[in-house]
Amino acid sequence: MKAVLFDLDGTLIDTAADFIRIIQDMCREESRAIVDADLIRTQVSEGARAMVKLVYPELEVDDPIFLAHRQRFLDLYGDDIAVDTDLFEGMYPLLEDLESHHIPWGIVTNKPRWLSESLLKALNLTERCAVLVCPEDVKHTKPDPEPMYLAAKQIDIAAEQCIYVGDHPRDIDAGRNAQMYTILAAYGYLPLQYKDDLKAWQADCIVHNVAELHQLVRKLVNI
């Protein structure tokens, strides 16, 4: 393996605390029942729509009122994108290890580019990240392999020589569809409906913390 690609939320960066803060504040502002933090965490990888739906379960997702709430959520998040957000514990040493051995690392995410770029800038990762592929860059997002192939092309490394790490079945499917070596990050924001049978995701390997991930990656890239 010659490169490591990550999903963003729940894999590389622990963003849940900021999402939890914003969703719970929205609940308080409208005197709604406070959504449990652990439940919000399971919906992070499903995107803004799924998290906002926890606050307004009675609204259809195409309802203009729901869309307005979703936009407000995104605006609040964009304004304070890294208040309580940081890399997962142990991830800084992993990235530094890759960089010191000239192994490129990058991100393939379904998070909108404006938010992804803002997040990387806030964490001083922009210059360190070799490639960032977002939904706006492709016609078909994960689980389609198109973004995976684009990332591999941009770093000039064959897809089958890339590792992809993710915490959602679509991440693993996208990696497998592109013939990448897939690692399931079981420390991430596993969706409720899929978390009880991780082997069914058919990842090449499962890791339960970043220390395990670091050890496995070192072996795979031969450092």
C-alpha cells in the first residue's frame, strides 16, 4: 500500500461534540425534548438531514420548513465549526508517521466542500492533506467508487494501492468497489442499523481504536 485515505467525520476527525451542541441548542430554543447525545452521534455520518430530523421528526425532509431548519443548522455549524472538534486521540502521531515516511494521506468525504475546507483550515490540516474529494467533485458519491478513483488519480497512485478507512457501510462499499484495502473504524459514528454486525460490512479489517489503526497501517505501508 502506498497511500491512506480517510472518511472525515467519525474516522479522521471527532466532530460529534459540535454537532451535539448545536442540535441540543436548537431543541432548547424551541422548547423541544433534548435529543440524547449518543443518538446524535450515531446520525453524524448520515449527514445534516438525519441530525435535524431528530429535532423535527414530524416534518418531511422536503418540507420548506424542514429545509429552513436544516440550513440554519448548517449555518450555525459553519460559524463555529471546531469549537469542540479535534482529531481522534492518537491520530496526530499516525499522520506524522505517514508524513515522515512520505506516505501521502487524504480525505474522501460526503461532507460539502465549504464545510470540509473550513474544518481542515481550523485544524491546520489544509497543507498536510494530499487530496480532498467532496461531493461537488463527482457525479456519483460514496458508495459509488467514483470519488475513490478521483482521489487516487489526484495523488497519482493506483486505487488498489490505497487504503481507505471509514465508519459507515457506504465507506467500505466505496473502497471495495474501487479495489482499495478497506478498514472499518469501529471507534467512529457507527449507524444504529448497522453496528450490531460489523463483519457484514465485508471490510478487509476492523479496528476498534486509533492505536490499532496505526499499527495496522504501519504494517500495510511497510514502515
